[in-house]
Amino acid sequence: MPLLAFDHVNIRTVHLDRMVAWYEQVLGLRSGARPEFPVPGAWLYLGETCVLHLIGADPPPMVHSDGESLRMEHIAFRAEAMAPFLEHLDGCGVPYKLVPFEALDIILVFVRDPDGNRIHVDFPASGQGSGATWSARPSSDP
């Protein structure tokens, strides 16, 4: 039984409205249809595909039995035209970190959402120009 495709990521948050606004404004996802559930939440779409489920969590997300908070390591997206994306991040005041990944000929742009979850958007390295042309607002954290 091989897997067919990636479906979605589910994130629990105490900042539901802020998270929805951030994913819409910064990454361009859009809120869409969501079945009725007994908990608040939102489904965000990339094109026609629902890729992110946000669940309103009150109290904050639970702690795993070994004491660590349950959280993911990161979410990743693919895109083209890195320069306009970096300009958009600058306009939104979102810090980012650029990480060239030569083995795959991509450049990863790392950001954090309002809850601190790490996200990277991968761009083809070819045709992006030299590092000096795309390091406008780097951050050491994301």
C-alpha cells in the first residue's frame, strides 16, 4: 500500500484569528470550506487543495508524556520568483532567513508564523542572482 500524496498539516493554536490572517496575508493561502466540528478552527487552501487545518486550542496545545510540547518541526512549500516573495515579506515586516541548498539546487526561505512554527518556502536557485541581491531582510532565527 504505497502512499499516494501528502494531504494536510494540522496545527493547534490559541491564536486562531491571528494565525488565519498570517497564513492568508503572508503566504497567500485562503480560508475555505470546513465541516462542522465541536471545536473552533479553519481550513486554509492552496489553490483548490486544503493544505492546513488550524484548530482553536484553549488551553494551549498539550504536552507529550516525556514533558515536551507537541509541535511540528516545519512546514514546507514550493514556489517560483523569490524576489517578489522577499519584497512581500519585507512589506509584511516578516523576518526571514535564506539557506541555499546546493545539493537540490534550491534556496530555502525560512519564516515563523505567529505561534513560532517554522515554515520554509523553496525556490529554484537557478536564475535567482547572487546572494547580495536577495538578502534584504535576513533574520538569524527562522
